[in-house]
Amino acid sequence: MAKTKTQFICSNCDFISARYLGRCPNCGEWGTFVEEKIQPETQSRKSRVGLDGKAAKVQKINQVSLEETPKVATDLKELNRVLGGGVVAGTLVLIGGDPGIGKSTLLLQVSGQLANHGKVLYVTGEESATQVKMRADRLQVGGDDFYLYPETDMEAIKKQVEELKPDFMVIDSVQTMQEPDLTSPIGSVAQIREVTADLLQIAKTNNISIFIVGHVTKGGAIAGPKILEHMVDTVLYFEGDRHYKYRILRAVKNRFGATNELGIFEMRDRGLAEVANPSEIFLEERLAGATGSAIVATLEGERPILVELQALVTPSVFGNAQRTATGLDRNRVSLIMAVLEKRANLLLQNQDAYLKAAGGVKLDEPAIDLAIAVAIASSYQDKESPASDVFIGELGLTGEIRSVSDLEGRLKEARKLGFARAIVPKNNLGGMDVPDGIKVIGVSTIKEALKLALD
Ligand code: TYD
Ligand code: MG
């Protein structure tokens, strides 16, 4: 076969060059050139095919039928939830996450389950067939319709797909796959882009659902061009601290369901198990009567979860006070400490503060402010807050407690777990049905909240 010609294109301004250039002569940006295949003239352009494999047509919006796209549910309800019900035929799902977090484990388990619904082709560029088989045995994953293929060459993979005609595919990982026609190294932007374009073609023309594993950069984004995330239908991130057993699967893009949905798993000896009641695990190791601890009902996606926030405040030894935060944003912690100093008269400027969200979760939501403030004040004053209290509210710069979204859902979750009292933003309470069985107290300032929590 004649070698396909390639060209280099500036990803900033689409300037085309026959050879690689460090700086684009058109827009002046550095390092923006990526290699691309030149499509041979003879190859006729295929028209875009829809999910049903038919060519698209113009339709009046009123006449578009609202047939539900069929979804195949896996045995993992937490995964189905994140996918918006299940696996949709002919779609690409990208799963990103740190190395060792459990992406291969999850997809191996899911492949075993999907093999009950159709043919599965698991393409691995990272491990040998023996290695995957050993892991599969440990996870007790198998099935007659489960095919393993240790390969990285996209041409060979395409050929196998034609022969095997699988219903589901796993590509582990996109960074290890290569287009033999491109001279760019494996894992380069150009390779990832072409590989994904090919996978998209495979998925749409053969109606195959493809899970693609993507490595992440140090910054936490999926390595490769941004276009990768645009090309796929669903982007999931698998997160968690490798040193903890809990893992969170989060949808950041989903054409077939809500984003911000989240599934929680536990890494066990025999693979990933779903966690049906996450609040319990984030509270289970809470020490009774400890200072510097406060519970928040935080919203992860649509889902309220109760998490313990811990603070340790100690006098600084060196001039500059330290602020360290695990699972929380350090800038937010600094801001809350400044508000406490100014609006609640706590002398925190020469105190070191260490903050932590228990269980290795990452929280990023304004409604956790009040609980952080209470935990800090509790540690600083060495007074415990009642163990049956839960705190919800955003803290403003003037010390006001601002309202939050879905207070009702958060309160119900707190009540379900036996919390007796909730300190919440007063503004939230107007016109809201307060659930019975939990005492709800509205506060408007941080001072009021601390008085209730710590006196
Ligand atoms: P893996 O799925 O290989 O991660 P990724 O593909 O995201 O790089 O996960 C590997 C880690 O998971 C490894 O540190 C061991 C751990 N693990 C378990 O704890 N239990 C298990 O049953 C398996 C298969 C892995
Ligand atoms: Mg892996």
C-alpha cells in the first residue's frame, strides 16, 4: 500500500505547511503544528451517518420523532447512572484518570458484563493478553463473547473489527494506539487526533459502542488535543486518591444524560464494587467528641452526600502562617480564614491551618464554606460542635451566610443518616417545605452560626 502523505497544520489558525515548523508564519504562535493525514483524492467522501447507520436528512423540528435511544444497562448501577441509563449503541465514551486509579479494572469488569449482551472486543496497548487474563481471573470476569486483542496498530484493529463485528469495544488506551501512516510519535497530539477520528468512524458506521481510556496530564486534564473531548459523546473522569479505596466516576460531558452525575465505587481485592450509600462511608470513621470537625451536606451532581470536614489549627512556628488543604481549595480556605478573622474576631493570622475532607473526596462547592468555618473555629477554640449537627451555607466576604441550591435534598439526606440539627442559610427557608424529623435553624451571619455550633 502506498504510504499516505501527511501535512502539518497549525492548530491555532489552520495554516498548512508541508513540513513541521516551530513557529507559525501566519499567526506567530509557537509549537502549534500537528501532523495530519492528507486524504487521498480517490477516496470518495462518505456522508455522515446517524446513530441508526442511515444518512442524515433535513427534517422539520416538529416532525423529529422522540424515540428513546436504546441503552444497555451494565450490572453496575453507579456506572449506568453516570452514563445516563446505560451504554448507547454507536457512541464513544472517554474515561480519563490518573494511572493506577482503576480505569482498566473498571472496563474489564464492564466488558465481562457487556459480554452477556453482545460481542466485546477489548483492545489493550498497555498489557499483554496474559496479564489481562490473569487480572480477569482475579476479578472473575470471563464470558464466551469476550475477545482480547493486544494491539496498537489502528489498521490492524480496523481489520479485526470488520471480521469480528463486535457490539462493544474497549481501547486501553488512546495514547498507546497509532496510525502507521503518521510519522509523529505514539501519544502525540497528531496521533491521538487521528486515532480518535478513526474510532469515531468505526463507532458510527458499525454501530459499536466504544470505551476509550485516556491518560491525564499532571494538571488533571485528559492528555492530547482538546478536540478529543469534543469528538466523543461522553467524557467521564475517574477520580480518587490512590491511597484510599473510594473512587468517584464523574460525567463532565454527556450527550445522553445529565452531566455532573457521579458514581461511587470501592476498590476491593476483587475489583470495583459499587457504593450505594456514600454518606455512610465518608462519616464512618468520625471520632466522637473531637474538635475541628464539622459535617457538611454537599451536592455532587444531583446527589447530596454528607462528608466530614476536618481542621487542625495550631500556632505557627515560623513567620509565615501555613494553610494546607486536602480535597479542598486552598484559596477558599484562606478566604474563609480571613472572613473569620475580620467578622468573627478570631485571631487566625499567626495560626497554621490544615484542612481535610475525610475519605479522600474532593469538594468544590460554595455550600461547604460554613462547615469549613465551623471546623476551623472549633479547632482554634478547642470546642467541639455537637456530633449530630450538619452545616450548610456559603460564606460571603461580609460574614453573611448565603443561600445554596437544593437545600431540601441535602436536609433529607442528613435526616436519613440521623442528624438532629441543621444550621442553614436563613434566606433559603422562605417558602421552602422543611422536612420533618430534623431541626432546621436559619442563620444570616457567621457569628450567629458559630454561637449555635460552639457555645
Ligand atoms: P488499573 O485498573 O490498572 O488502573 P489504570 O488502568 O487506571 O491505570 O488499577 C490498578 C490498581 O488497582 C492497582 O494499584 C491495584 C488495584 N487493584 C485492586 O486493588 N484490586 C483489584 O482487584 C485490581 C484488579 C486492582
Ligand atoms: Mg490501565
